[in-house]
Amino acid sequence: MSENFTPTIGIVQRTRKSPYFDATVRAGVKGFSVYNHMLMPIFYDSPQADYWHLINNVTMWDVAVERQVEITGPDAHTLVQYMTPRNLSKCKVGQCKYVPIIDENGGVLNDPVLLKLAENHYWLSLADSDILLYAKGLANGHGWDVEITEPDVSPLAIQGPNWLPVAQKLFGDWITKLRFFRFKEVELEGIPLIVARSGWSKQGGLELYLRDGQYGTKLWELVEAAGAEYGIKPATPSTIERIESGLLSYGNDMTIDENPYEVNLGKYCDLDQEADFIGKEALKKIVAKGITRAGVGLIIETDGEISNQEFWPILNDAGERVGKVTSAVYSPRLKKNIALAVVDSTYTAVDTQLKTETPTGQIYSVTVHKLPFI
């Protein structure tokens, strides 16, 4: 094979296009990944250029890959509560909740945002895994009276410190009163939306849940026009910013092999709640035995800019494996290589010195750092 060969992604029916696909191509998207069986843009100008625009200005993201699992019916609340250790008894209509979903052993299967649209009407806005099938299996096994579907819903995010004037131009001044992790059902020039104060960055913004895919291009163009005077640019969820902010990525920083306590999600686990949930007894045993691993930040000592495409082992002075680097990247603001990692509890103290080894055999010194980095 030629050394100049450039890998491509074949687009077929199972790699679905988002309603914004044509708009992203016109906007100059330069790469895609596959997420929830759908094409996801990964950068436009460059990962660092897109990052700086997110940090300094405002961006718009095609995140239609955040597919929804819609759960309705008399037993909808029972099923949703059974899937997560987070206590949902006080969740109100119009509210979002971050809800780790676990299996019978306490392993993390996904970490969606839950939206409560009505009593016994929920959406789970997913990270990358097939939770719709999991929900169907649980409902069928327990005989619960629910309907579980993937609705025609595709989020478009507005993220960055200048998000508010763009949002006001689109929706008016009521948007200034929308609280974090709350949402409102609206129409924008005939386009049905749910507007949520949420998003996968710490820079502030909204997620616009488009409820009819035929309006994808129209919605993109409306947001683009509203943001033009504020210099809005298309971008994507930033690996750099989310690692700086300590935001976890399912499949990278947590998997079925980690329980919520090992990835600093223990605050979302209510083991004393009256309601039952899958994995409840497993988590109780884990807590009683004591947590043996935890998520930490790392500074990686090297002059070059690095990133990882697989887990890197973390080693102690004796050369023993004591953890793994899950996500590594160069931080332009810190001017350092940083990483998220899971390590044995013995090594979680800030300033602990360890090493990591890359697949090519390169050894780097690493130092435990508090989260978030910024």
C-alpha cells in the first residue's frame, strides 16, 4: 500500500447522516468519526483552531449523534430509575439530569443526559452505545408497560462565551432566564425545538433539540445567520477543552470495566434510595469493600505535542502496572501535555510521580494533577 494512502470512511445506510450533514460539508468539515452509527464531524479548520474559537468566541456543533432513547408509558419512570443509580424521585418536568447507566455488576454502560418532557415521558440523550437495546431488554424482561423508540430528534449545539447574544437574537430575552440544565419547548420559524441550557463544554451555551429532521439545513442556516455578527464558526466537541475541563468521554475515560466510583461519579449514586435499580447490590458491595481505583488528571512530561488513540499503561517505580491513561492531549492554554487517567487508589495524591508507556515503547514521566485542569 502506498505511504501516501489516506484512510476514508465508507458511507452506507448504517453510517447514517445527520440532518445537518449537507450544511457541514458546505461549511468545510474536514473529517468524520462514527458515533452511535452516525457520521460525526470531528474538525473544520483544525482541532486547535476550532478549540481557540470555542474558548474565545462562539461555535455551532452538529451533535445529532447524541441520539435519544424515548421512553413513555405507565412504567416509564420505573424503567428509567431502574437503569441508573441516580435518585430521580425529585426530577421535574422541564429538567435535565446527568444519569450514569450501569449494568448488574455496577459497570458503566453510558452517561446520558436525561430530559423529563412530561410525567412518564423521558429522553435519554446518549453517549456512544446501544442503550435503546438495553432498555428494551430490561423492559421486556420485567414486563413493564412502556414504549421505547428512537425519535426524530437531532441536537445542534451553540457553545462558547459569546453564546448568549446569539441565543437572544434567535429566541429573545426569555433565554436569559433559562436555568442551567433546564429546557423549554419552542418553535423557531415553524421549526419544532427543545432548547436546553446544556452542552459538552464548560464554555456555556445551549443545545437545540431539533424535533423534525427535514428542517436540519434551515436550522443550521438560522443559527449561522444569527451568529454572523458575533463571528460564529462551525466546530465540534473539543477533545482539548473537555480534557482541560475534566469532562469524561464514554468509551474512553469510562467503560463497562469501571464503576461510577472509579471515575468520580459516585455523587450520582444514591444507594439508600427507596427505589430499586440494577446493580444496586453490586455497588453496595463495592463501597463496603472500598474503592480500589480512581480517576485523576496527569501532566505528561515531554516537549512534543502528544495524543493517544488507545489506552497507555501507567507504571510505578517498580515497573508494575497501576493504571491507564485514557485520554491525552496537548493543552494550548497550559502549554503542557495533559491526560485523564484511572489509577490504583494508592497513587491518586496530587504530585504523585509515575510513568506511562506508549505502544511504540516511549516512556514518559507523569505527575498526578487535580481535576479540572482549568
